[in-house]
Amino acid sequence: MTRVTLDMAQRDLATLIEDVAKGGHVLILKDEKPVAQIIPVTKEKAIPKFGSARGMISIREDFDQPLSDFDEYSR
């Protein structure tokens, strides 16, 4: 994390933003106390849309039929 004074941040804002865009973090100090932080923007998670998988899944006709592997258990 890069720590800079408020004066430095005002003077070098473009450079600090370039660093943050590459994944860095910047802490801005005023009178040696943290007052602000510049962090990268996180991508919003996509919200699934109801029905968006329509037609992608199919169920076989014999889906409800007993499995032959379990014949001995059903006796």
C-alpha cells in the first residue's frame, strides 16, 4: 500500500490512479493521519436471470424408470 500526503496526492493524482488501476492501493494522509484511500473498483457480480438456461437442459423419456442396477434391492 502506497502512503502519500494530501499535497502529493493532489500533485500526482494521475500517476496514483494508474497504480491503482494495476491493482495497487493508495492511502492519503493529512497531518500524518489517514483521511482517504484509493482502491481499485471491483466488478459487480452478475445476477442470474430467471429462464436464461431455457433449452439448454433436456430430460430423457425414461427418467422416472427404475434403474436396472438396483433390481436386486427392489425385491
